[in-house]
Amino acid sequence: MIISAAVAIAEARRGRLGERVYSGRSRAIFERGYIAFKSSTWMVILSGFVEPVLYLFAFGYGLGELIGNIESNGLSIPYAAYIAPALLATSAMNGAIYDSTFNIYFKLKHDRIYHGMLATSLGPLDVALGEIGLALVRGFLYGVGFMAVVAPLGLIPSLWGILAIPAAVLIAFGFAAVGMALTTYMKSFQQLEIINIFLLPMFLFSGSFYPLSVFPEWLQFIIKALPLSQAIHLVRGLTLGQINIGLLGHISYFIVMIIIGLFFTTKRLNALFVK
Amino acid sequence: MSSPLITARGLTKKFDEFVAVDEINFDVARGESFGLLGPNGAGKSTTMRIIGATSQRTSGDLTILGIDPEKFGPQIRAHLGVVPQQDNLDMNLSVSENLYIYGRYFGLSRKFLKTKIEELLEFAQLEEKRNAKVESLSGGMKRRLTIARGLVSEPEILMLDEPTTGLDPQARHILWDRLFRLKEQGVTLVITTHFMDEAEQLCDRLVVMDKGKIMAEGSPVQLIKDYSTKEVLEIRFGSERNSEMADQLRGMCDRIEELPDRILLYSEDGEALLEKIYSAGLHPKTSLVRRSSLEDVFLRLTGRTLVD
């Protein structure tokens, strides 16, 4: 038997837990993401960063002039400070969903990138973790970028606000895990549009631009159960310094999303590739 | 003979009720160029995917380098270079980046890859294109890049699924030349093809597959010897008359095959047979004497042509 470098590397994993699905090299997927980012993906990421900033100026300052201050849990704050955390949460969601649905669908079905990856000594779990990791980096970049714009404008009244960045990563993780799991079930490109139909109304009605109290109670109840509403209230609680036990509830919500998403993604990738 | 690199016994793959691969047996020896010849849907690609540890067999035994690929997928795949039927190059990346990242998937070091990439670019005759995006490459270049990519891990076994399908004749010859070089270097090649000329050119030994079963096995020369005559006479009387004429020709030669557009007559001496047909007062519109090929072997074994 000829022992090439590649063989020696693969043999070193023998006997480890999960060796059939995981080779401990999700960083190679990361590296691919970085190379692709340098050449083309940066434009997509830039647009994802610009979008919430545009909303902030158009609504926060434009409309905000007419609205003046707004009451949030007994705190009187400028309208822009009210919507800024919602915009951050939404961009974390949008970035993660874009990465984990359209992007992954293309690599899966169109470019067949994963087929190439899984013909090497990588396993499906390497791919899933690497791709979701990329979505997290994106969530992190959005968080940092957005904070760099809104903090100097005085829209983050509390020091707790710094935690909005890890919160954005957590939100991205949750959406990416579930998004990727859903994508593995998609049969056509058109089916992905269903996700978009769901996202826009969620953005408009999840308490982004006005408190949920304007809705009848039964509707409030439904909206609160939706992930974006959970995300917005988590980030807003942090940026406004309204720390309470409810935030833990929001965090748990996303942890559950991550576990469910990862479970189904690995299961499906295995079924799709090792059939 | 040293122990074979790949051994399959009773290898079977079912998709629900459909039997894609039906209890096949074969061995692949080190350094040989082994072919799976058959029409589309014969089960060749499925067999390749099972060997490549990306598909699980339904039953039977398979060992690669003495190991079951199902139990040690990543380890087995480290020994294999895979060239799939459908190109799956990374469209977002350049030519050299494609080679680089593929090496990284195997965990190879940057330093190793730096020299390896140069070597592979030269092998694939793509030095000038190193920074080009994959999209801008021609079909032949993409295939060569895919083969080069499969070699990045210095595999012992290179698996090529329909390597020249869709390429023009010139691109095919360049590719065959590259594959010959690999063979000379001692790389074991496993090739599927539905082109008999490709199988004759590249394979030391092959199995003829149809409907998931192996119909025959041997070297191209041996298979032709066993299943066909030395020469073939192809004649045409025009589509309406072929069938009627075929009846008259029966008995004049060893074997006769009637195709929609022509009649094939199997004989040790094609020219002499043609003389005989003329002296019987029959005047085909066109005639051609050629040597028997694997196409004839396939026709004999299955009653069908390879490319339909």
C-alpha cells in the first residue's frame, strides 16, 4: 500500500468518534469560503450590510422626525434607537438565510460543489459545520459593521449593547441551521421562494417598526412565537439595557433551533450523498 | 499476481425495486487500466460510486486495498482520485484555486500544494490559464482540470466516469494521451465508458455491462476474438430493402446482424464475402469492410448497440 500524505492524514483519524461522517476539517470549507469571498461574495455581504443602514436612515431619521420619541418598556427613546436593534436582528437573519438557502442550494444542486467535497476524505458533518460556520462569520461581520455605524450615533444607550454582536451570531446560527436543513429537502429553485414569502412579512410585522401592542392579543401571541420576533426582542433588550429573564427565553429559543437544524442537516446530507 | 486492489463479489445495488447493479464480480489489479463498458443505464456509474465510498451497496462484498469502503469511507477516499461524469469544479474559484482547495479538503499542507499545483498545471496543460475563472474554460480544459484535481492527493487509484463524453475528437485525444502518461506512472485506472474506441484505447482489461449485469470479461483483443469474427462487412441496401435482403444473405457468413440502417455480416475475410455477394447478383448501395470492435462484441452479447 502506498502511503501518500492524504492517506496518512485520513488514517490518523481512524478509530475516532464519528469518523465516518467527520474528518475534523471543517476549516477547509471555511478556507474555500474565504477564497470565494475575496473574489465575489464580498459584494453580496456588502449589500447585506448596506441594507439595514439605509432602512435606519430612511425610517429612523426620516420617519423618526415625525414620530419623535417612543416609549419602550417605560423608557423614552428616539425612534431610530427603537428600530436599530430590529434592523440588526433582521440583517443577521437575512444573511444567514441567504447563505443557508440560495447559496447552499446552488452548491448542492447546481454547481455540485458538495459532490466534489465529499469525493475527498471529508465527511458530511465537516461540510455542514463549515457552511454554518461561514454563516456565523457573516452574522458577526454584520453585527460589528452595524454597531460601528449606530453606536457613534448614540443609538445604543446601554453598555449591554455590546452583547448585541454575539446575539447576532446566535441568531445567524439558529436561522442558518434551520435554513440549511430546509434546503436539503428542497426539490426545485422555485421552492426556495417560499422562504422569501415568509421572511418579508416577518420583517415588517415582528415589532421592527412599532411595538406589538398595536395588534390584537391573539395576533401578538402568534408573532411572538416566530423566530424574528424572538431575535428582535433579544437584541433590543440588550441595546436598551432592559435585561430580564425573558432574554434567556429568547436565547433558549435559538439554541433549540440550532439543535433541530443541525440534527436534520447532518441526517439529510448523509442520505443525499451516501445513498 | 499480487492481491488485487479492488475485489467485488456479488456486488448488488437496488434503488427500491430497481436493480441497478446485479450481483457482479470483478477484480482490479495494481497498475492496470480496468474498464466498465456498457450503454447508459448499465449500472457503471453506480458501481463507480460504490467503489468511491459515496454510495452504499445493498448486498455483496467489496474490498479496496483490503478494506471495506462502507466502514472507512474517508480513509478509502484518501486513496482515490475521482473524476465524475458531470464536472463539479468550483465555479467561484480560479483554475489554480480549484486545485489548491481540493488539496485542502484532503488536509494537505500549503507547502506541499504549492509545488503540487505547478506539477498538475503542467500535466493538464493549463499553465497559461492558472488565474482564469473555471467558467471561461473549454469543455476539454475543464475535464483536464477535473482530472488534475483528482490527482492532487497522489491517489493510487484514479476513477474516471465517462471521461471524454461531450468532448470533440481533438480534445479526446489530448485527454487519452494524459491518461496514458498516468498509466505509465503506475496509477491504477478505473474507467467507465460507452465508447468502444475509448475502451480499446485505454483499457487493459474490461467488463461489458448491461442492465446491471456483467456480460463478459477480458482484454479488448480477447473479447473480440471470443465474441466476434476478425472482420465485419457493413452493407446498405436502403432502409426499405435491408430487411428483405438480410434474409437472402443469411447462410453466406458466420453471423448476421440487422440494424435499422445497415446490415452487419461477420466473417474472417470481409473482402471475399463481398465478392461472394456481388457474384450472387446482389448490389448493395454502400459497402465497408472493417475489423471487429467492441461494439460488435456488445451487439453479440446484448442484441443492441452501445450508443442508441
